[in-house]
Amino acid sequence: MSAPTSHRRTGDTYRPGSTIAEWQPEDDSFWRTTGHKVANRNLWVSIPALMLGFVVWQVWSVTAVRLNDVGFGLTTSQLFWLTAIPGLTGGTFRILYTFIGPIFGERKFTAFSTLILIAPMLWLGFALQDTGTPYWELALIAAVCGIGGANFSSSMANIGFFFPKKEKGSAAGLNGGLGNLGVSVVQLVAPLVVTAAVLGAPAGDPQRDTVKNEDVWLQNGAFLWVPLLVIMALLAWFLMNDLKVAAAPFSRQKIIFKRKHNWLMTWLYVGTFGSFIGFAAGLPLLIKNNFSASGYQATTYAWIGPFIGALTRWAGGWLSDRIGGARVTLVSFVGMAASLVVVISALPSGGDEGSFWAFYVGFLCAFAFSGIGNGSTFRQIPVIFRDLHLKKAAGQGHEAEGAALKQAEMESGAVTGFSAAIAAYGFFFIPAMFANLAVTTALWMFIGFYATCLVVCWWFYARKGAEAPS
């Protein structure tokens, strides 16, 4: 590898807020002296910004639980749809964000995409203060909140460029895993802040919860995040960096649609992240509809599952760096399938009230295994594309290998974003399936899908002699 003196000759700097022209994380000398400091600074600004994106994306999963308690009068199906709609817009905008970020620069785009989330939070806060707000308006607000989920695709693609191969899994696991904690944060914090006038008179008057016979401020669950969004947008603007190596027009990025492994890895990530985010959206209402009569409150228990899944995402990346991503991915699908069998057996059926604790532990295990799979699949993607491009460039000299590495980085970033976009539709389809099918039927369908993921992962990536071992 070339010495890092080229960085000094260009006159380029690595200060916060700058655009970096040359970036060589695989150069050990550069990485030790400069690279790891800059990469970690960008990572630790990216994480809380991404976390807030997940907060906005998932705010309806906890808001919908209490709407009828204060007088909105919505059907069970309507409530599930309100939790599902953000997944539809989140997935769609993720596709756009995958390709827009590298065009404009990820530092600028992170600041912009964080700042615009203020609008849906303000709109939601005001709408919740009027129980006469029509359902179509609530659905429209839910759709706009979905944009928060799109930040994931640009964020994950960006962070991958900063780190060397040996640390990509851990870095992606930290960014994605701690960013995913936004799901747990909103499901834990929002129910707490709505029970008191913690934001004072500017937040508005309380509503009356006729079930618990107490005053609540549902709008607090939206307004609370506004100042934090402003702060994180400013931090992203002033502390992060744009990498020229990550800049790519759509004309170059669209090559991924011709890559078989783009579609195969997207299929696998739908199984892992699609399950994580869909279960996170649907679990609060599942608990309320099936076990509230037994005294179990959704807001008490729902946040723990996404919390576990977010933490195990890092573990999945860390394990994959050591034993290989494909092996870890196989384990995650077996674990999710077994966990859902437990959930199905614990649901109420006929006159049987079911077992809440078996149901709950089963879901916690499903979240844990989905998180592990989230980390391992994102470790697989850069390894697959790096190895394929280097194999094509083998024997053609250092210049050809360098070009192959740059192409692999660009494609793996685009595949990371695109697979995350498609998987985000799990946020929409899983609650929608719970709204329109028997819960047990939906869960058996998920298990069947996991079986197809196991076959794909084993055949293409895990077996001896696989086409793209990862």
C-alpha cells in the first residue's frame, strides 16, 4: 500500500466539517496516525443522529396504544395501520436516501435529513391535542414520520467507507445497533413524559385518560424530540466529514441492480432487519390486544425487545469479524424461527388465556436473533463485493487492485443502503399482516420465509465451495 505522505501533499485536512479528498483506511500507518480518530469522530456523531431518526420513525408504535384512551375512537385495524404506514414511507425514502447521500455529501445530508424531522414531530404534537383530528390526517402524519427511518440507509452506507475491512463489522454494528436503540428509547421515554407536564405550558393542555382516570400530555411524546433534533443537525454539520471517495453519481451506483448478490443479500436482510423493525412496530398492540385483560401493560414491556435487538446487532458484527458473517446469519435465522414457534404456542386460543411470559420471552429471543443477523448480514456485504472485485483484478497490478477496491467500496455502500431500504418495508407489512390476518397465521408465514433465507445463505455463502464465502 502507498505511504500516507500523499495525504500531506494534497494539502487536504481532516478537521471537523471538511471534505476529505484522500482516504486510505487499509493503510496501517495512516489508520494509526489519523484515520481511526477521524472515523470514530464521524461514527459517534452519526450514532445519535441515526437514533433520533429511529425515534421519529417509531413514535407511532407507542402513540397508537393510548389514542383511544383519550377519546380518539379508532378501530383495532386503524391503530395497526397507523403503526404500519411509517414503514411504507420509510422504506421508499430509504431507496432515495441510498443514492442521494453520496451525491450531495454525507455530512451535509446527515444534517439536512435530521433537521427536516422537526416538521412531523411538531405536526404530531399539535394533532394529538385535538381528539377530533380526522383519521386521514393522522395517517398522513404517520407517513411523514416514516421519513425518519430513511436516515438509516445513508448513514450505514457512509460509515462503511471510513473503516478498514477488519473493523467494518464492528463499526456497522455500533452505528446500526446503537442507532436502532431509538426504537427502545421512544417506547420507554414517551410513555413516561406523557404522564406529566414536563414541558410546561408551551406544550399545551392535558387530555383525560378515561381508562386510568388521569391527565396525560400525549403531545409531549412528540415535542420532546424537537430540540434534540436541532442539536444533532448542528453537530452533524460542524463535526462530521464528507469523503470524496464516497461521492458517486447515480449513474455509477445503479450498477448494483445488475449484481446478483445485491438481490440475495437484500432477501436475507429483509428476514433480519424486516423482522426486527416490524416486530418493534407491532409488539405494543399485540400485547395490548392479547394480554391487557390479564394486567400486562404494553408500554411496560414492549421497549425491551428492540433494546435487546439493538445491542445484539453489535454482537453480530463482532462475531462475524471473527468467525464469518454467513455462519452467524445461519444461526440467526434458526434462532428466529424457533423463537416464533414459542410465541405461537403461548398465544391465547379459544378459552385458553395463553402464557404472557412464554409469549414475551419468545419475542425477546426473536429480537435478539434478529439483531445478531442484522450485524452479520451487513458484515457480509462488503466482504462479498471486495472479494469478487479483487478476484477479477487478480494479476493485473496494484493500480487495477486499487481501482477494484474503490469500486467494491462504492458498490457495497450502495447495496447496504438499498438492502436496508427494502427491509424497512417489514415495518409496514408485519403490522399490516397482524391487522388483516390471524396472528398465528402471520407468524407461521414468517417462519416459512426464514426457511428460504436459510437455503439462500447456506448455498451461496456458508457451505464449502460456496460462490461467495463471507
